[in-house]
Amino acid sequence: MAGTTGEAPPGRFLIPASLLMSDFLIHTILDQATQRLAGLPTARRDAELLLQHVLGRNRAWLIVHSDDTVTPAQAAQYESWILRRAAQEPVQYIVGEQEFWGLPLRVTPDVLIPRPETEHLVEAALERLPESEAVRVADIGTGSGAIAIALAVSRPRARVTALDLSAAALEVARENAAAHGVADRVWLVASDLLAAVRGERFAMIVSNPPYVPGGEVLEPQVRDFEPHSALFAGAEGLDVYRRLIPEAAEALEPGGWLLMEIGHGQRAAIENLLRGWDDVASVDDLQGIPRVVMARKAIDR
């Protein structure tokens, strides 16, 4: 904790001398934190969210108890978290959690932070997965396990093979699968795409692969903290799709579905890669941007 007199070292978050250690009022430290994060567009929201996690309370509680105090230990933890956020580290990595499909998931810098846009992929997959059949699904590049776990929770008879090149990511996914009671139906496999399960057959393959073009400029909190192997995929962002689509054609059962998240402006190129597939279609996100492309393996293939 910074001292209560003098000036704070560069970049430090200073608790004013006028506040005694017993007088860390919630509204005061929230205001200070918001000022410290003033360069971020989500400054107030981030300050509130971090304090909620420090205290184990929700936003409504913070509002009602704004004149309550926090302990010195809580203030010290909050200070360290605000410093990390001021350096543009994502809130999700600081608190170690992100909600996806209504499920709290552990996240670390070894995995991509699950985005709300990816829920469109889950929704489209569930529309095509029967509730009463024990179908096999493969999730390629599972990361935190978000997609695989959401599907397994929503379809209790589905068996999901979740694949990823990163052993560290698979450990995070393993923890999340266990936390949500689906570890017995989500098999985690170290694999480059489908290489480790060659010869197996699936009713559906889903993937949120790397699709950012190599030269694209990303926000610092993405560029500097999230794993580049889960983001970038060659000059056009299409390198993984070019490998994934032929492998999926081999691994899917006839009539099986392939669903993939895509980047902005990539729909036409990916639909071109899906020539020879049936029922090629896309799903837009809430901003009207094509977010998911899906296709069905021809019955006679």
C-alpha cells in the first residue's frame, strides 16, 4: 500500500492522507479508482467490478453500502488490481473469471477470454443437436472449454471431444469442466486441429479458431495480454480455416454439421472454402455482422 504522506511513486494509486486505515469508504475508493482508470472507456464499470470481486458482493450491495468501509487488506488487494487494470490488463484475467452462456468460467492468460459473440455459435449448434441422442461433438481450439462445456451442459447426452494444442489451456478447460459437472462427457485432447483423433467420426464439429489477420491492429488489452496463438492466423486470417475445413470433411459423419466463428469481412472467403458442402449459411451478431458460418457434409461424401 502506498504511504499516507508525500507523493505516490509514478503509476501508483494513492490513498489520501485524510483517510485513516479504518476509513476506507466504499464510495471514496470507488471514486479514486475511477479517476485512476480515466483513460479507459469502461473506467467506472471496471472499478465497480473489481471491488465487487474483492468484497464478494454485487453492484446493488455496493450502492446500498456506499458509506461502509473496507479493511486495509481489502484496500491493498483493490489497489493492486486497479494498478493492473490501469496497465490495461483485462479485468477477466485480474479476477480470473468470465461468464459465458450463464456459466462462470475460470480464465488465465493461457486462454482467450470468451466473448458474448461466441454464444451465437453455441446457439446455432444447439439448434442442430438433438436433445435425446448421444451424439459426438468435437470442439477444435477449446481454450477455456467455453463452447464444449456450454454444449455439454445444454445437451446432457452429448459427448464432446475438446481439442487444443496448448497443454496449459487444456488444464484450464479441465478445471471448468469439473466445476460444471461435465468432466465425464468432455474429453480433453492435446491436438493440432483433429490430428490426434484421426479416424474418429463426429456428428458435429464446432470451432472458434484464430482468425485475426496478421497485420490487424488490436486494442492493447487484447494485443498485450491474450495468447497470440489463439488470435492470429496468417496474412488474411484464413490459415486455420484452410486446414480445418478439409479435416472436418473427413471427420464428420455424412450429414454432419461444421460450425465456425468468423471474423469481420471473412464470410465470402470462407463460403468459397466450403464449396461442395450442403446448407451453407451464416448467422449475424447483434450488430448485423456475420459471426458464424455453418455447413453440412453432403450425405454422399
